[in-house]
Amino acid sequence: LEPKWSRVYETFGEDPKVVSEMGHHMIAGIQDVQEGSVPSRAAACAKHFVGYSKPIDGHDRSPSWIPTRHLYQYFIPPWRRVLKDVLTVMESYTEYDGVPNVANRYSLNYLLRYRLGFTGMLVTDYSEILNLRSWHHVVNTDEEATIHSLQEGSVDMSMIPLEPGTTGFRAAIEAGIKSNALTMERLDESVRRILTLKETLGMMDETLAMDDENIDRVGSVQDREEALEMARQSIILAENKEDILPMNSQSKLKVHVTGPTANSLKYQSGGWTWQWQGPQTDEDWFTYGTTVLNAAKNQSSWDVSYSCGIDILGAECTDDLDGEDSGGIISKFENWIGSRGDETPSILQSASMASDADYVIICVGEENYAEKPGDIRSLDLPQGQIELVKTLSETNAKTVLVYFGGRPRLLREMVDVVDAVLVGFLPGPDAGQAIVDILSGKINPSGRMPLTYPTFQDGGGIPYYHSLSDQCTSGNGLLPHWRYEPCEVQWHFGHGHSYTQFEYSDLKLSSDKLIYRADGQSGKSSDAETLDVSVRVKNVGNRDGAETVMFFTFDESRYTTPEVKRLRSFEKIHLEPGEEKIVSTSFSLYDPDFLSVGPHDDSHYVIQNGLRFVVGVGDEVNCRDLDQSSPVDCSEYVTIDAGDDYSSVCDAACRVWSESGCAEAYELSPSLCWEMCKSADQGNSVEWDWNYVHCIESVAYRLSKDGLKSIDECWKMQTACRNVFQSEVPVYSLDPAAVVLATISGLLCSLLVYVAIRGGFQNMRRRPSIQFTSLNFDTSID
């Protein structure tokens, strides 16, 4: 997840596990029909496929620059989780590996449809087919763009079927059919998926009317209460120095509220609110909502004053609260005659009004944006916002920084000088109420960072699961600096404070081994094939609160450089003071999300026999430096046992034979497949290589694409990958006996070919010999 990207706020964060779980439950919420809900079903749309969140320079629609190994390791797992249930998918604006996704045969046909098994409807992003000409420059005309997209990919629907001045989607398809550039079979494929979707949603028999009684249920009081509760739970208490929060003094508090996002519904809601780039004003768009200022004024125990401080771009602002004199005539006069020096007058006015306050709430953030118009070159906020915070920190008041924005803008200069920080990101129209509920202590904060919040522009330490080899240097003075250490970040992934404290103890594992045996491999056993992990969590504070319990793993070493750590499971629990609960999870090597992509092939998940890892609990846990982690946070080492005869190549090859249905056709049992494969492998998967796997996958993919109507077609898989690609060709001398033998063999082969051509083998159903062959070069996958 690129921090500068203008669509960060449209994601669930940087972690594959969090994205998987949040995506899964969001899809269920959209698609599952519950009692009392609107009878018409809805189709969730998972987007954007694939790798869109990692543009090379952080600019929207720039090419995604993702190594294939990383694509499968970090980007594919969430898709594998949700594609089992989601009804529609949207492709992305980006180019993967230099090919626009909307016409990318690898990503849309092989990866999405074959490897991930998605059978639902695929829609384009806005105008992306036309972008093949105007943005990506891979075709010359709009008509070519439509034909090229349908030829190369598996798009079923264009988001914009007709745009003025262009060749429409329908007209281009008709032209493609007439010119034989497109086939009716390809058209039928998409029509079938679209009609299946409509049938699934009940659209074939549904009648809609604008006076439908269900329309009034949209935006109900209950919906707004639910949205407010989500906002409360999402806001992160990032800093609380000397526990200055909550603000619940027995006496009345003088509170000054200021900053460009303090009195704005639009800036706490962001882009895609009401319209693409977000609303331009609060008055013309919002029918409800509470700003921080309005919510603060509703606190009976607070005496609230307000100043604008600075505008959203860091320039001088003017207070205008329906004629209310927020600054006082003396302050305004002093600003007018320049008695405060060369600083921005509106900042000086804020400082004057805050001089006798108990607390100052400073709300900073970003203007509204969406997609490409939201591109930035730097993560820094405008200097005026920084100066506002620094100036107010010099008063005697306790200062609370509130950040509203769609991505992690750098806050380090502000964080250093304030007493507390709330990171809201974009909680929505009622964000102001949620913020004040937390500040006042009505709500105990429980939000956690969904990403690693950066300190600097360079992106060091991001994401949290970066490779161990990604380190920074430290030191003062001239280069070179010889001290290497983990890169500093503002807040780590999962960070977030509470008004209570939680204690972890009694971390338990069911075994010090995690066993795996491939189907057909000798010694298959159910012992320790699942690792059960549990920890006791207790609320040792004086008020109730929610804690997100996180389980991480730390690989000791791995043939591909291991990550610092990986989140494997998490659960949010609520505990009363003194209450405790045992939180449990389990790991299995039969879950591909627990595996890594290996060193010899960049698109298959493998098991490394003998690998050791540690389980750690808690957001701050670091089991790579046991001096920083108490024994309760980290387990002893767990060893992966896949058997001495394990071969990742054979595991993958036999799985392809089984899942294709062709193993059954040839009476190729799992044990026989394993035996034959190991014989060819000779215990060395490096020499035997993954080329055979790619070959049979390519054939199996074509068979699945053709429907595999009969197991008679399985001969293609056996023949194409049998003796065609020999790794070494032996050289013989011209021995007379050898020449005679070769001549007889050639005549015999010719006879067999003649018989085959005449149909002599058409009804042959006996199991032919299946040969696993060593290969030394790649075979492309169509």
C-alpha cells in the first residue's frame, strides 16, 4: 500500500489478513439477505483487480510495480478469500507487468478465472476500455480498444457503455463480430455470466417503483447510530502523554477548538461523499452530521471558544460563525495594527484565544479528493498547519491534535509538541460527535492502525511485513553512517491506546511441531497438522474496554528473505475491569495463506521442511529481539515437519493432475503420482525444476477453458508434457546396430501415427504411461 496513493482511504489497510477478513464480512453484509431487510438482493463488487494499491510512484493510475513473487505472497491472499462468495469484480486502471489490466490475458484469464476460480461478472473501471487508446496507448481507435479488451481478457461489462464522441461498447462488439475479430462464443460467455447474476439477484421477476416503501428505510435513525458507533470504534488514540485524556474534570473546562477541519463536515468525510471529489460546501450537501466544534459546544461541562486558525491549504483564514465574534475586538485590533509581528494573523488570533484555555483541540488534515486529482508529490501537510500547531503548543493549555485525512500525511513535527493525538482518517459526517465522545471519556477508544504510519517520505519500514534486509542507518554528522537498524516509523501497524490497560499471560501452543504431508506422500498422519495457540488476556485497568488481540509469526530464517513478522490472526474482545478471557486461534500448513512463495518459482506456495518460527502476541511484540519482549509475548520455536521425502514440485504437480480430473482418467492414484514424480525428481527439485508443473498447468488451464467435456481430452495433458521438452539430448556414435534399431523404431512409429490418424486409437481408454520429465526452460501460459 503506497502511502501517497490517493485511494488509501478506500482500502482496509496494508495487511493481507485484515483485508481478507474485512472484505469477507463486508461482502456478507452486502449480499446476505436477512429477515426484515429489503427483499431485493445486492451484488457486492470486489475491487480493484489486481495490484492497484502499489503504483510505482504513488500516483493514481501509474503502473503497478510488483514482483510476481510479491503479488502471490501479499496481494493474492485477500482475493482468494473473497472470490468464493463475491458476485462481481472490477478490474483496475493500472498496468500490471506493463500490460493494462483491462486487456491483460494473464491477470484476467489465467489468474482471476483459472487460478482463483472466479466465475462471476467482471466489470471495467470507469472508461478503462477507452483508456486503452487515450491513456495506455496500446491501440489506435476506440473500436479496437473494445475488441482488444474482449479478445485478451474476460471483461463482461463496460462501466460506461456509451460516451459522447466515442464508438460505443455495443457498436464496437457488433463490428468485432462482423469482422470475425470476436466470436459469438466469447460474447455468449459474458452474456451467460451477466444473466446468471441477474437471475441470482432476482432481477428477472422484480418490479421497481420510485414510491417503493423501502426507499424511506435508507438513512434511518438506526443506520445513523450504527455509522456513529463504527466511527467511534475506528478512531485511534495514537498518543496520550501523561494520560491527559480523557477530559472529564469535575470543574468546568475552558476548551478552545481550532484548525481547518474543526468545523467542517466535508473534510471529515472526504472524497466520494455525495459526488466524486466530495462536497464543496457543507450547507449545500449535508442533511445531517456533527463537526468537532458543534459536538464540543454540546458538552455541558465545557466552556468552548473557536477560531479558524488557518485554512486547509495553510493560508490565513477568516472566522465566520453566523456573525459570532469568535476572536474578540481586542485581538482583531491587534492583528490589524500588526502588533503580533510577521506571523499569520489568524494563527496569532488562535494563540490569543487559547492563552487561558485548559485544553486546545487542534484539527488538521487534507482537502477533499478522489482518484487521480488527489495525486501529491509529498506527504507533508501545508506549513501553515504545522505552524498553527507549534504556536498553540507554546501556550499553557494541554494540546490535543486531531487528524482527518484519507492517507497518512506526515505529522512528526506536530506530534513532538502536542500532548495527545487522535487519528480519525475519514470517519464520516458524525465524526465530530465520535471525536468528542472519546475526548470526554464517554467512549473508551479501541481503534488500531490499519497501516504503518510513516515518519519520513522515504517509506522506510513500510509495510510492517517488509523484509528483514530493509533497514536504515542512523548517526550524526557527515556520512558514512555505520549503524544499521530498523527504520523509524511514527506508529506501527496495529498501534492504538486505550483508557484502560490489558495484561497478557499464559501463552500456550499445542505442539512444538507443525506437520504436513502431501496427498500421496508416505507417512501421512493427522498428528500436529494443526497448531493450536491460546493466550490469557485480562483487563487490569479501572474501566471497561475493547482489546484487539493479534497473533504474529516470526520465521527464524527462510530461503526467501523473511518478513519482520506476519499477522496470522486477530480478535477484538470486550472486557470489564478485572475480567479475563482466553483467546485462541489455530494455524495449519494446509491453509495456503500460511505458506510462502518459494525461491525456485515465483507463483506457487511451498513448504520449507525444517523451517522454524516463533508465535508472538500483541501489537508491539518483537520476537526477533527477545530483550524487548517478555517471555509471555513470545513462544518457543515451532518446527515445520514435511517429511524427508517432501518435494514442493511433486506436491504441486500431483495437485494439478488431481484437480484437473485427469488423474482419475488415468487411474493415477495420489501415491502412484507421488512415487513417479519423486523418481523423476530424484530428490532434487532444483534440477528437476518447476517447468513440468507450468507445462501441465498450461494444458489443464486450456482444458478448463474448453470446458473439459470428456476425460478423453486428458491425453492432451499427458502428451504435451511427456517427452517434448527433454533437458538433455544424448549424443550417440554411428554404431551400425544402433542405426538399424533406430530405423526399425522410426518405421514402427510411422505405422503407429498412421493408425492414430485413421482413428484407430479413438476408443482407447487404457491408462497410458505418464512420464514426469526434467525440463530446463519455461513454457508460457496463454
